Amino acid sequence: MFVSHAGLPSGLVSRQDWKDFIDDTEKEIAALETAWADYLQHHEATAEDQLRFETVRDRLQEIREDALVKWRSMRGNKPGLAC
């Protein structure tokens, strides 16, 4: 699933849907960080480039945290259950 930095999707209904979305978001963050590291090896980043990267990464991390809150709040989740 493509994870948009626009926000949480509306079609997720089950805990597994949310877990899959969280996993996809984590993969998207990792891919972004890898692409950024690769870019930095070949280019000199401007302050604007750095800000753009940080803004998108931070937004994806916020979305992941929001999804974790939703996932944990769903019925059947036991306290202390790791994601």
C-alpha cells in the first residue's frame, strides 16, 4: 500500500488492516531515509532539501503514531501487547 503523508486512510476496519498499514508506513519511512542517504552521497543538499525531507519524514512518523493509537484502541488488544 502506498502511504500518503496526507493522513490516515478511511477504509481500514480491522486490527489487521491497521497493523498492515503501520507496517507499510514503517517501510515507507525506511525507504525515504534510504533514498535521502543515497541522495546525500551524490549531491549537496540545500537547507530547503533538508527541510522537505524532515517535513515528509516527520509527517509519516506522526501518521504511524496516529495509526498505532487507533490499532491499540481496537477491541481485543491486551495491555503491553507489542506492535
